[in-house]
Amino acid sequence: MFDTLSDKLQDVLGGLKGQGRLSDEDVAKAMREIRLALLEADVNFRVVKQFVAAVKQRALGEEVMESLTPGQQVVKIVHDELVKLMGSSSTKLTFSSRPPTVVLMVGLQGSGKTTACAKLARQLAQQGKQPELIAADIYRPAAIRQLQVLGQQVKVPVFAIENNKDAVEIAKSGVADAQAAGRDVAIIDTAGRLHIDEELMQELAQIRGQVKPHNILLVLDAMTGQDAVNVAEQFQQRVNFDGVVLTKLDGDARGGAALSVKAVTGKPIKFASTGEKIKDFDFFHPDRMASRILGMGDVLTLIERAQETISGKKALEMEEKLRKAQFTFDDFLDQMQSMRKMGPLAGMLSMIPGIPKQLKQAQIDERELDRVEAIICSMTAEERRHPDIINGSRRRRIALGSGSDTHAVNQLLNRFKQMQKLMKQLAGGKKIKGLPPELLKGL
């Protein structure tokens, strides 16, 4: 997401960083390029005009012109204005003191609303809540069944009334059921509708009047770009939603919807769906997103994903093994599987500050990891603990069992030996050519 915009902004601002002094002409040229980059990213033209004006005003002020690093100051200003554009802080859901908290999900057809309901339910369940899903989409074929299947995946109960064509009654009964069952949150999945469909918009108003939701979330497809903002304006007038869930954000290299919707509607983006998997759903953090757009990484999100995937006890055990240079193929496999649970490797690289653009853009073949995993799984327990015993006949057996060849097995064994050698040097406190001394501190 934001790849195109990110590349162009980094190129523009990168040209300013090394300059010891900025003239009015330098700032004006940079602003023209930033304006063009935002428009090409499908950002609303009114938003672009206001954003560029705000950046230019600050860039021509004393904080830049009198700074020893004016280029860096401009980068900071652009970062601050991007954060302001998307919302100054991450906004969470409003929870009622008298459960259940009712969340009404609304949006257009095909925006990914039903899946977003299940993703939200999963996230709330991980936070210790007890959500219930309510299937109030009575128009789309198999919509109820889809929600039931998703509910089973995330282990959240689904309330549905078969053959009932009254969405208002279903929503009302579902909230009552959640209350009777002692559930914390009731998430209502409504039918997708066109913002010009008067009858269905009226139905939404009736549902709102009956269940009195504490949160109304508009689900927007980020890939629709500028039209997503038009949809948000229409729903704001008719339903007055509280926040936005942006879906398919991973499929939009431009990011115009994310940068426009808050400025146009005044409503914050609360959640972002960043992939097809049920776990690809996060709070939307404007400051972190601004940092990623400008190539500054997103270490906090990376740490949070690591904490979700790797337990503290496991991390301490691995640290102890690394210190004693007792790293085995079992440990290697365990670490590789944990990393893959955190998400695609390309996505994780984009969160690390200072990673070169060429490396971020490199095509990482996840199938290669599958091949490595297959080779390790074809080893016996003894071979994984003591790779030195793997002779020629064992290598042929491992290659046959993993569907690869002996060359691939040899490559993996050689790389693993090099890794073990490096870890022994680190554990012994030796200096390693090419590595800065700071990396050895604390080992």
C-alpha cells in the first residue's frame, strides 16, 4: 500500500535532505512535485490544496530557514502534516458501561463488510471481549452462510434467523440475544447498498433507531480511490457514522482514500484490513502510516506482531540458546514458522527503518521458504539436532523426501553451518569483519 506515493515523496524529500540551505525556489519546486504525487495517488484535490499550502507555509517559516538541517525539517513538517491529515491519533471503539456494546457495520456492496465483521470480532476476542455476530444481510445470496462460516473460523457465535426478511427485526432480536447470553459486543452485519438506494438507506436509519448502536462503522474499499470519499460523504449525510474501516488496503498502491476520507468527512479511520487472511486487520495508526509512507519504517507495529506471535518464554529460551551457540535445525524451523505468522516478509521489511528501497522492492519468493521447511521436515530428529551426521546417502534420502535435489540440501546445510559459526563468534564476543562493534554489546 502507498508504494507509488511513498516512492515519489521519498525521492522529492531525499533531494532536500543533503542541502545546507533551502531557497524559496527549492521549496516551491518541492511543493509542486508533492502536489503532483498526491494527485496521482488519487487524493482528493481539495485535500491536496490544503495539505500543500500548510506544508509550504511552515517550510518557508523560521523553523526551516534558520535550521542547520533545513531538509530534515521539511521532512518532519511533511510527516506532521500527513499525521494531521489522517487523524492526530488512533481512535478506538466506544464501549458501553452496560453490555452489549453495539457495533453497526454499513457500506456498499462488495466493500468486504462481512469479512470485516469477522475480523473485528476476532480482534475483540483476542482483547478478552466476548463478541457475537448478527447476520442482518437478508438480500445477498449466501450472506448469512458466509458469516456463519467466518464465525466458526474466529470461534465467535453468529445470530441468524432463516427466512426472515425483516432486517430491523433481526438486528433487534440479535442484540437481545447477545444481552441474554452475556456477550460484551454485538456486531451487526447489514446488507451492502448503493448510496443512492433510498429504500435501503431508510432501512439503515430504522435499524439505527431500534438498536441505538454505540459505534457505526463505514466499511470502504480502498481500491475505489476517489469514489470512496464520495461514498463516505453520502453515508455521513444519511447515517452519520462514527469511523471508517478501510478494506483491501494492501491492493491499493496509491492510497488516496486513506489520505482523503478524514479530511473530507471529519470522521477517523479506525481500522485497516491489510490482507485476505482473517488476521490481517489492525488499528489504523496515522503516525505509523505517515512514517511508512516517508520510508521511516514502523517498528512499533513490527514489535506488536512479534509479541502476538512469539511468547516471552520462547524468546528467552531462544536467547539462551543463541548465547550458548546451541542453535539447531529445530530452532531454525521454529523461528522461520514464527516469522511467517507475522505476515509476508516483504511487508515486514517495509517496517524496518533504513532498509534500502531496492531491498524493499525485491521480489521475495515465499515458496523458497516452503522448500526449506520441506527439507528440514524430511530430516530425522537426530539429524536436525546434529547436522554433521548427514552424509551422502542421508542427503539423497532427505532430497527425495522433500521433493528437491541434493544440491538444494547441500546449500541449506552450508548456510546453516555458516550461521552456526557466526553465532559462536558472537557468543564468544569476537569481532566480526564487516559488523559494527555496537552489535556485539550485551552478547
